[in-house]
Amino acid sequence: MDETTRNELEKLHGRINDMKERVVTLEAQQPHINAALLRIEGSVEKIAGKIGKAIWAIALIVLGPLAAILIKAIASGALKPFV
């Protein structure tokens, strides 16, 4: 082997070793990343549940009085039912 080929091979070996170190580091971090993702997913689910409850509460607050007004109008004879 000539000197140029030898130098290129040494560079490649160095890059491969660097990549091996990075892979080991990433593999070591993976459990921590997975745990963080699980916590995030749990938080998102809780927030989604609270938003859903808030939407239902707002709907009841808005639609409840409207339904009462409609029933009162029908009962008083001011509005005839669509039957």
C-alpha cells in the first residue's frame, strides 16, 4: 500500500470510530428520550381532556338558556311547535 492509500484508510477508520461513539451515546440517551416522550404524551392527553370538558361546559352554558327560552316561548303560545 502506498502512503496516500494508508492515510485515507486511517481517516476512514477515524471517522468510523467517531460514528461508533456517537451511536453509543445515542443508544444511551434513548431510554431518557422515551421516558420524556411518555411524559409529554400523558400531559397532552390531560390537556385534551380538560379542553373537551371546557367545550362541553361552554356548550351547556350557551345552549341551556337558549333551550329554556324556546321551551318558554312554546309553553306561552308565542311560538307554535313544528309538529
